[in-house]
Amino acid sequence: MVAKQKKPAETGQGLEIDILKVTYGEFTVCILGRTPLIYNRVNEKVKRTLLLPSGKKSAAEKAMTLKHNPPEEFRASVYRTSEDDAPTRLVFPTLAFKGAIRSVATDMPGAAKAQIGRLTYVVGDYVSVYGIPKLKMDVTRSADVSHTPDVRTRAILPQWTCLLTVRYVSPLLREPAVVNLLAAAGMMRGVGDWRVEKGAGSFGQFELVTPDHPMVINLMKTSGMAAQDAALESPEAYDTETLDLLDWYEQEVTRRVGRQEVKA
């Protein structure tokens, strides 16, 4: 005769469940741009138009209104801090770096995009970025049916660096694995506009270096708050094509203003 095994509830003994202790791991790493960083903040003018659209303009009103103002669009394209005691004027959303880590997981063996997104995050909303912004103008295509061409002005940092603090859930992830993901994200994803992730561009790539890297030291010495404020106030063209467009724009504005004064 086989004896019937009693259930734990019948013997007064409860089931033991082992819960894995979860903690946070954290590390700070120095990011150095391998390719220029293009800022892609949405213009305040565009935001306000979306919030409260203006009525249609007549032909005369359109003729009197400038479609673009490159210096203003250049300044509007960057993320900046209003705190004068910050190390830099320019900042960048940390979500861009988290998004790069999360996205690159799809190309890395043993990592799942959704899981990495849940187990990692970058500390803070924005990170201070060292680098001198220059004005870049490009002919782009709009997202409408006709893909109407337009000229877009943005700020670009030819050289840039920042200090990034990353947190991860331990022991589900270990620091070397997260560091490897971040390094891969810098090579295969990037941040900012025309980044590698989009396929067509090669901007926004970065690498992980030590804080004593010569380029990092130089950028932190020469491209902090004061230098960035000066560059935003008096923008310099990034390349020859931008310089030609900017020179023509300034001459044309002067000519049109003079013509209106003569008519008046």
C-alpha cells in the first residue's frame, strides 16, 4: 500500500520562495564624439504654430515675411540651460543615449531591446555637452506628398564630449555588459540628427574614453559656457556651402530692406 503524500497546507508548512535581491549598479563614463553632433531640437516657432495655427497669409504678406532666419534657427536648434553656474550652455537629452543603448540591443547577441530598455537608464534629463557650435545649412525634403525641398538650419558641433552616468539593474545586468552596449551604440547608432541609426547619415557617433584623454581635456578647457555663449551670439559657418548660402541671405535681406525703405 502506497502512502498518500500530504500537501504543505495540511502539514502546516508553507512554500519557500526565493526572491532575487535587486539593486542598482552605476558607472560614469566619458563620451567623446567620433563624428560631429547635429542638434535637432524642434524650433519654438514650429511648436507655437502647432499649438495655435495662424491664418493664411496673402501674397503681399508673404512677400514681406522672411521664410527663414538662419541665425535665429541656429540658436533655436540647440538644447540649452538657463543656469549660469552650469559647466556648459549646451545640453543634450539623456533619453537619446538610452534610446541608442536600447536600439543597439537588437543587433547584439544575447540582448533583447525591450528588456534592455527596462533594465537601464541614464541619470538626469539632460547632460552637459562641451563643444563649439557652428551654423550648418542643408537642403532637405519635407514629409509632404510632393517632398517639397527646403533649407534647414541647425547647430553642429564638429568636436564634442560629455560625462554620462548610467544605471542598470543588478544582478540581472552586469557593468561590463552595459559598457559594451553603450560602446556599440556609439558606433552603430549615434545621437542627434543624421545619426548612423537612420542609415543615410554618419553623424553623432561616439566612443568611450578616459577623462584624461587629450581631446577631452582640451574641449573642457576651451569650449565651456563662455565660449559657447560667444559662438551662439556670433555664429560661424560650418562649411563652404553654408557660408555661400549665409552670405547670399545677408546680402538679399539688406537689398530687400533697402528697397522697402525707398518705397516708403
